[in-house]
Amino acid sequence: MTVIVTGASGVLGRQACHSLKNAGYDVIGVDLSKERPIELDARVHFIGGYDLSLESDAASCVKEIRSIVSNVKALINIAGGFVWETSLASTNETWERMLRINLFTNLNITRGIVPLLSEGSSIVNIGAAAAAKSDLGMGPYTAAKSAVLRLSEALKEDLKPHGVRVNAISPTIIDTEKNRADMPDANFDEWVQPGEIADLICFLISERSSGINGENIRISGRQ
């Protein structure tokens, strides 16, 4: 059974690929970067160099995936990005960029992969707990992640007749080296571990979660 993971070069993407591989899935990792990260599990088939925010690149990526597999068990949409800018100081380009890299990367690859999903398959989208209520400097990012959650809800209705489940995971701050560098005074012990999110992904695409559909699951570490 094959699982597609976007944003495979990132911290969460690499962890998800590793956990899914250990769970017995064949994993195809997709990323904007052309270079395979050395930290990525060697057992993962890596496809790089596609900007999924562009319909043409997403279509080319799906074409390459189709040359490898004809059926997909799950699509895990992790690709995205963050910016901190106050709403009044930000430009339209910032808002558009957040939508492109968080929403359109998701929508474009999903359109292409859905025909490969059969009954019992799943889509898991990564949202953000911060999307529930924005804060200073979080407007562009939370607006984009809110759009991802609304997309998840819409896709659940689109795909329900086909037996394909769609769920979202909304973590609070994820424990990464970059986040630690950006917030050195924070209590890292309260942050979500990438492995915790990866374990939840594995659960949500398994038969054990067959009754869970259309949910947005908040994961908040030890807060």
C-alpha cells in the first residue's frame, strides 16, 4: 500500500515518512527541493523539484507518481510554510504567498491524486491550532491554515460517496530546531513532538480509525 507525503524534506515530513515506512507502507515523498535530504529515510522513494502551488507542476508530479503506482492508500498533505507579519504591515503578496504554499499546494496535488484513491483510502491535511483564533502577526498564516481546514471539510463531502475519508490535524507549536532558535525563551517541553503527529497520521489512515471522517484533531503536546 502506497502513501504520498508532501513536504517530505521538512522536519515533520521526514518523520512522517519514517513512521509510515515503519508501519509497513510504501512511501513516496514529494518536495519542492530537488535534493534528497540526507535525514530522509533511505527506504522512501523521493520525488523532488515540483512546486505544488502551480497546477502545471502538480500535474507533472502526479504523472511521475502514476508511472510508479496505480493505486494510493493515503495522501498526507504536509507541504506549507509560515510567516510572522502584522496584518496592516503585510502586503498582498504575503497573504497570497501563504495561500499558495499552504492551500494551493494541498488542493493541486489532491486533485491529481484523488483518482488513484479507492474505497477505504484517506487524506490527512495538516492545519494549525492557531487557526482557531489568530493573534498578533499571525493573520496571513492563520488565514491560509483556516482555508486548509475549510478545504478538508469540503473534500470530506466530495469524497464521502467514494468511501475516501478526509481528516485534518492541527498541532500547536512543533518542536523543531528552527522553532527553538526563533523562540529561545519558550518551554520546549510543552511543544508537540513530530513523532506524535506522525503516529496520529498512521492511526488516521489505518482501519482502526475507519469511523473518523471530517474531523479536525487538535494536538497540543504537554500544554
